Amino acid sequence: MPALDMDNPGVPAVATSLSLLQELLEQAENAKQTSTIEPALNKSDFDDISSRASQVAATLTGAENGEATGSQIKARQYAMIETASREIFSNLIATTTIDSPEFVKVWNLLDILSILSDDGQCDPALLFWLAEELLDSQTIAGCRKIFDFLESRRERITANHFKQKQLIILRTCNELLRRLSRAEDTAFCGRVFIFMFQSFPLGDKSSVNLRGEYHVENVTTYETSPADADSKMDVDAPPTGPREQTESRSTFKAADSKKSDKPLDPDALYPLFWSLQENFSQPKRLFETPHLAAFKESLGATMKVFQTIHNDRGSRKSAEDSKRSLKRKREGGEDEDTTNAFNPKYLTSRDLFELEISDLSFRRHVLVQALIIIDFLLSLSAQAREKLSAVASTNKAVMYIDQILSEEDTKWANEMKRTIADYLRQGSDGPYFYRMVETVLARDKNWVRWKIEGCHPFKRDPVSPANFVEAKGTVQRTATSKRLRPVPMGAVPLDFLKDEDEETAMERLKAEERSKIPELDSFKRKIADDDFEIEMPTNDQTKAAAVAGKASKSWRALRIAARTKLAAFDKIDDPKKIDIVFEELTEGDDAEDTTEPTASDEDMPTDRDPIIISGPVAGGKSALIEKLMEAHKGVFATVVRHTTREPLDGEVRGKTFHFVKAQEFNQLRDGDRLIESGTRDKVDYGTSTKAIDAVTEAGLVPIIELDLEAAQYAKDMDFQARFILIKTTTPAVLEERLKASGKDDATVETTLKNLPTDLDESKVAELFTTTIVNDDLDQASKALGSFIFDKSGDDQTNNDEAAAEDTAMKDDYEGVTEENEAEMAEEPKETAMLDAEAS
């Protein structure tokens, strides 16, 4: 500090500076009548503050008889103003509390010093030196008010002379962070970090963890002894030893866990689950094979247990809890900062463990940590190394060159990442939550790459004068109002009226081609002539005229084709080639030809809500929908789903699927315009609300055919519809249909094996409005129509029979699993016999 470096700043000069600051404080009181932090004082609020401060320097110059240099005079001027400021500052904070209205003088003093520092009349860092002392003198509540002042003035106090201020800003913020508790003052810590991020340039290395060090002090302790039946939870038990990471001594047996695929009970999962935290805080432990094997086993066991917990139950519970907490906040009038504080420390008691893992937010928090570690492991794979091989790395501390993940571990990491991603997508807000996590992880990878590349600065080269002048001229020419055309666009020229005699001109004016829309085919030959001229031009002028003429003719042809051949527009891949609009539409191309007239209101059902038809594979859903639409023409229309794959042979755009790009599909999904979405064989499928609304606006009842998983997704999204399950009476009937549809043996076995789970009674009762048995297509169609049109009396017998069959079907579905297991056990023997017989 300059004041400490001076031998004798001069008592008269200090008194002059003190008098100046007191006069400025008096003017500040008149300019700012409030006692709040805002508004900030400006240079215009004072009478010629710069010249008055310069007079102080002039008195110092006269005292030295002109023998001192300019830098010495400037240093002594800084010292005088600093000494005077500290005296006023010390008196104010010693006699005034931060909550009193009189404390506004401190804010005014800091504003005055900010103005003086911008004009070069005092040390640029003086304001932050005083702010640092002020923070040290106050409690955490007082520090919040001081930081309110710093945040409100951040742009102004960091705009000038930042190099002289950056060290004191960094030190002040770090000292404040050391005082704050990350658990109780989470929001305040975030404000401090944001202040630093906004103050320092994006490429500044002062806040970058260049060596990739981990926060190993963040320790999660948990119980290592087996759970006793009579054990009780200890509350706020003080630690009896040094704070070290406790390793689980209740080790698990890998052989036993491999024998059974059943999820572990909470007591057995407890030590495996909390042991994950050791690897979360110290990822480099996974470089050792035993630790990596234990991590894989623990994470696998955790995922099995998580997958048995119903997400909807957890999400509904968390939503209800949040509503109750908001209600308590409104009724109790609690402080907002305390209710929103987030405690990042876990409660690791065994008594709370089962309750914790039943909470959706808790499970998500743990799985996000797991995704971070898996991404760290995948960065060590051979494929990731190849991508970084071309980078001229200057910071190898975060690359871990000696560590390479094996192919087996890489495969496990990719599979586990997909499993966690699928789990996080479940629930009503699951897709949006995972998209947010995915975005954060992607940005983190970019920051790591930036550190590997040596933290190169983020800057853009200035625009050259030539480019600026060129851009300015282009904008001026574009914005300049142009004179009117002699012939308006779209109008037919009338020049012949003055060139021809009156009778001839009138005949030409009455010609039909002037008022009649030309035929579409008339443009075909003209466009072909233009193409020929473009390919084999006579000269450059004729080629340019042909290009312009073809563009005009193509636009006019498309305008005419839109009236009758709009379906052909989807087949135009190149805008310069529109030959498809001149061809005859094949069957299925013209949507207008196949559209049935809408039925009358008397023939429409009372309930016109969308209908979702779902069921197992090969259950006859499509055939049943076609039969229903044939019986009730003009009543129903199927909703066309969206997909990201390319159309197959025989598929028609807009009828089989809406074939879109992945980017467009993601926009629909992120914009909450899909009632359901899912991925199968790396291809996305979904149903948009716009497609449903199009059917509804046409006066028809939408029918949506979905598989069981997609139907559950739509139900989770609270889509209002009638959910109808289509199934067969016995698995044998379904097996015959699967084989008849050409499904391979593996698909047949998997489908039959999953039937008891997919058609669980509780799941069916919660998801579906009714169940239709589709052994006979005609009877099933009548039952479906009776339900939709609410003709309960006509088909009551069929429904009673279906209800009576449900009990018998449950036994059949449970028995088919045992039969299939026995058949699968005998299958290798039969295969060997057939191979021997064939040879």
C-alpha cells in the first residue's frame, strides 16, 4: 500500500485531502437522499471533482518546490488520499452499524473513491482494500450487504485499471469463501464465484484447476459394522477419531453376487452403495484394478436396486413434498435464504438408507455422479486417446498418459452409461432432466480439452478497416429505398397498348392467357429448354438469362402444383430439379384422393378423446385398427409418428412415418411437443401433438398405435386419452402369431419371457382403461367398437368373458415361463442332434 511506503506524506496535505473528501460526502448526501445502496453516485453529482482533486496534487508539488518527479508526486498524492480515506472509513465503521441508515456514508465514500480512481486521482485498488477490511469487520449477514454493494457496482469498478485490481479482488473473494460454509451458505458462495467469473476474463487462468487436482477432503463416512436388529440411529454423534475415509470392511462376495441376478436388500446394498463415494471424490483410485473391479460391482448392484423402484412413485412423492414445503414456507414466513439452502452432505445412517434410495432426487444425484466418473474413465480409452493424438497438448497433467482403459472395461463403461441414461429418462420430466445433464457433461468435456490445450485465450481478431468499409457499404445499399419498378412483380406488361393500333391492342388485351392460370405442363418444356442452355450456353449472357428464367418458371410451376400435387413436394430433394411435380401421382402419393369424408355427428362417438391402442408384439393391433376403420368410415384416423431413420422400401413419407432429421426430432422433444418418445436400435421414434391436433381439427378421432413402453411413457406425460390393451387369451396364440409374422426364435422367446412382467395385473389396471381379447378379429373389432361408442349393453357378454378369462390367463402366462425355460434347456441337445443328422 502506498501509505505504508511513505516516510512522511505530509500532515497539511493529508488535512487538505481529508477536507476534500468530507466536502464530497456532504455533496453526496444532497445528491442521494436515500439510505440504500442504490442508486450509485455518478461523476455528475459533484462539482468538478477531478479539478478539485488535482488541486491537492498541486499543493503537494508546491511543497516540494518542484524537485520531485511526476511519479513521486503521483505516489504521494495516492498516499494522501488513502490516508484521509482510511481515517474517515475507520471512524464510520467504528461508530455506525451496517444496519443503520447512517451507514450509507460508507457506500458514498466507496463510490467517491471509485470515481477518483477512474480519473487517476487515487490508487485503483483502494476501494477493494477498504472493502476487504469492511468484510473482515462484519458478520456473515453483514457480508451479504457488502457483497450487494460490490455486485451492484461490479461493471463500473472493474471497467478501468483492472490489472491493478485483479489480485486484491481475487484475494478478497478467496478470503470470504474461506469464512463461508459450503453447506449453510451455498447460495452466498455461488454469488462470490459468479462475481469472480464475471470480473475476470474467460481465459484467465487464476481460477483454473490446471493440474486436475481433486477435492479429496470431501469425505463421506458411513457405518462399517453389520446392521443389528436392535440398533438405533445415532443423531449428531461427535467424531471420535481423525477425519479419514472409512473403507467398508463388510466386503461382498463376487461369486455369490454373480450367481443371483436378484437385487440386493437395503442392508446388503448399504456398504456397496456408500463405497462409491470414495471413487467419486478420488477417481484416480480406479487406476488400480481391485478398486475398479469393486466400483463396477458396487455400481451394478446399485443400478439393479434402483431399477426396481418405480420412478412415478418417487416423482409424485417429491412433487407432493415440494408442494408441502412451499406451503409451509408461505404459512411460516421463513427466510428465503435459509429455506433454499442446500446441504451437500449425506446422512449415511443405516436407518435412513431405505428412505433415501426411495427418493427420486437422491437417486438422480448419485447417478449423475456416476456419469461423471464413467466419462472420466472413457476419456482414458483407446478411442479417446486417438482423438487427442492430433492435439498439440501443452498441459499433460490432466491427460494421465500412462493410463489406458482396456477394451473390456470400455465396453462395460459404455453399457453402464446407456443403462443410467435410460433410467434417468424415465418419469414425466426424465427426458428433460437427462438432456440437461447431457449438456452439462458435454460442456465439461470441452473445458477439459481447453485445459489440455494449455488454456489458450478466448478472443476474436478485430475487424479490418477494409472489411468494415465493405460491410458498411453493403448494409447501406441494402437499406437504401429503391425506386418503383416500371412493371410491378406479378403484373403482365402493357407496352403493346402503345405499339399496336386500338383494335389489335384490345384483342390482345382480351386474350385468355392474360387472365387464365397457365397449365402446369406448359412449364415443363420451357424449363427443359433453360436446362439445355445452362448446360451448353451460347455465351455468358444467355446462360445468365437462362438461370434467371428457370428460377422464375420453377417458382411459378411450384405455385400451380401446390393446388393439386402438394404430396409431391416431399419428394423434391434438389430445389433446382422439380421434375417430380410434372409426373402423375402414383397410388398413395395424393393424400386428397384417399381421404374419406368425415362422418356425421350422429355417427361419431360421444367421447372424441384420442385412443391409444397398445399391446404385445404381434398381438394384432394394426389389423384390429384397420377393421375398426373399415366398419366406421369417416370416424377415425391414425396418427403418423415421427422417426429419425430413412424410409424403407414401400414406406411413404407422411403416411407410414414423418421422416425427420435428428436435430428436428430433438427440437420437438425439447420443446415439449411429443406425447411420447423412445429409442429402438439407435433410432428415435415419437408422436407429436401437432400430428394429433391435425386429426382432431379434421373432425376425426385420433387413433395412436404404440408398444407397451411408449404407452407407459404417454401415460407418464399425463396425456389425456383412452388407453386400450390388445392381447390374446393364451401365450400359445401369441407364439403362433409371432412365428407367422417372421420373428426369429430369439425375439419369440424374449417376448414370451417378458409377458408376465409386461402384463402384470397392477400395471395393466393402472395404465389401461379396458382390455380387448383379440383371438377372433371380428369379435375383437365389435368389442372395441362397443367400448369406443359406449355400447356397453351390446357387448356385455364379451366383456364378462374377457374378465373371466383374465384369471386363467394369469396362470397361463406364469406357466409359460417355466415351459420356455425347460424348452430352452433342451434346445442345445436338439440342435446338436439336428447338426449330426445333417452331417
